[in-house]
Amino acid sequence: MPRTALPRLQTRIISDFDDPAVAPHIWRRLLVRGHTNTVNLTWEWQRNWWMTFGRGKLMLILVERQGEPQCIAPLFADNGMVFNICPEDQLDIVGHVRTPDVLEAIIETACECVPAFQGIRLYFIPDISPTGAYLEQAAERLGLDFVQEAILAAPQIDIDTCRDAAIACTRKKSLLRHENYFRREGRLEVQHARTADRILPQLDAFFEQHIARRAATPQPSLFLDRRQRDYYRSIVANIGPTGWLRFTRIDWNERAIAFHFGLSYRRRFLFGVPSFDIELRDRSPGEVLLRQLILAALDEGATIFDFGPGEEAYKYRFATREVRLVTWGLYPKSP
């Protein structure tokens, strides 16, 4: 028997996160069905990022079939270019994309609604998601050039299937040697916080330590930028109630020697922004911090310890696998 054609897709652009069409409960339902379900694809995180860094025109492209939401493409347009929101970690379309026609509908809508359209750039799509292949097919149908612009690895410890390897990481002699020094020479205290009331009062000290630490490197601290400091405060205030935040402080003799601002979502413990006291760099408080974070992930039953995007050598001392994040570009063909 011939296959029955699926009903046509409809798209509409939502320009406000508070529009009922993309309400949190609808967003969550679609996110759970999607190929990628990460913390920075949540309605809470996307909205918070947009409130701080949003520019141009917000374009939450809602795809429906017979009035039933299929997926949301969280995008924005600026100076003729279209981008996805929040390029910090794994991104994707929110919802279950089963066929290339969904991506084609999204791209066609973006092209038609952006004056002087120049192209679309989608950051950090996991290479294990079918979205990349669907984008390529959609680009061909629409007569657009399709470009792989960048690829970045995100190393991980697979605790779920390599728990012994994760435990072994916490027993590495180098980590234990540094921690033993601090315990032998004074009092070492590790504090983990998850709530806004405990984290907010510590942020200024964290910012200052991170700025001092990065001053000794070619890459200055992101917290030199007031907007980044405000952004992290907004994360604590707005995301704190979800229970996803993981903030760690390590004190030695009542002196803060290391901090970490991270997340845990769906048993994926995300290594975020660490800092340590630069005056103690010879004693490697950063390694003490890393050991305590892996222990915390094990204690709470995380299945993944994710170092996040970036191929720094120290991550591969511990990682058992990596996810590759691809940035795709779609552009009108050159004359």
C-alpha cells in the first residue's frame, strides 16, 4: 500500500518567551522528545540568556502539524544573519525532528522573514544528532550553500558505563598529593551549594578570584565584563529555584582557595567555570577542586561528568569519551 502523506507543516514566529504558545510546560514536553535535551536548551535558560545578551529580533519558530506543536527553533536575527540562542553548550532544535521537511520549514520561514537575508549560523549541534544531516538535505532543496564552519570537542567521563574509571580519577596520585598537602598543613573544608540564598553572597569573591587567576594568562577573565557578572547573578536568581545549580567553594584555614560554578541536569554534571587562588598555584588547588567535583558527581548519582566545550589537555587526563559539537552555516549561493 502507498504511504499516506503526512499533513503539511505550519510555522509561526513567536517574539516573546512569555507567549502562551511557547509556555514552559509546552517547551519541556517538546524538549523531552528531542534528540538533544541539555540545560541550556531549557525554557528557563534560553529566556535568561536572551534577557541579558539578546539583540536584534527574537525568532522562536514554532512548527506545528494540524495545530499540534512539533518543535521550536530558538533563533534570533541580527543584521541579516540568523543565529541560535545561547552558544555555551550543546544546542539543537527543541523537539523531535523526524524528517528533513521540518528543518526545511524552519529555514524557509527564517529566510522569508529576515530582510536582506545573509545566512544562518547554528552553533554547537552534537554530531550524534540527525539535525546536521537534515540541515544538509534542507539546504540542498532550498538552494543554499551548506558549510561546516567549526567543530569542537567536549570531553566527558562516562560514569554510567565506566564507573570504575571515574572512581580511579579521584585516586590519581597527583590529585591526592595536592589535597594531602592542604589537609596536612591546616584545615580543608569543601562546601557545596545549590540555592540562590547560599550562592549569591559568594559571587563577588568568586569573580575577584577568577579575574586574578586569569590575569596571569593570555586569556583575561570573562568577569571583567560587567554584563557577564550580571548574567551569572541572573542565573543564580532565575535558575536557582530549578535545583540545577552546583556551586562549590573550598576553604583552607578559612581562606577561599578555589571556587566552581557548574550545573547538574538530568544526571549530567557539567563542569562550568572554575577558579583558584593564584598565590597558591604551586600547590595546585585547582586539582583539589576537580577531585572534589568528580566525587560530588559520583555521590549524587550522575551518569556523565561533562567537561564542556574545549579541548584543554588536562581534560583528557580524565575523559573516557568526547562529544563533538559542530557549527553549521547555510548561505545563499554566490552568483
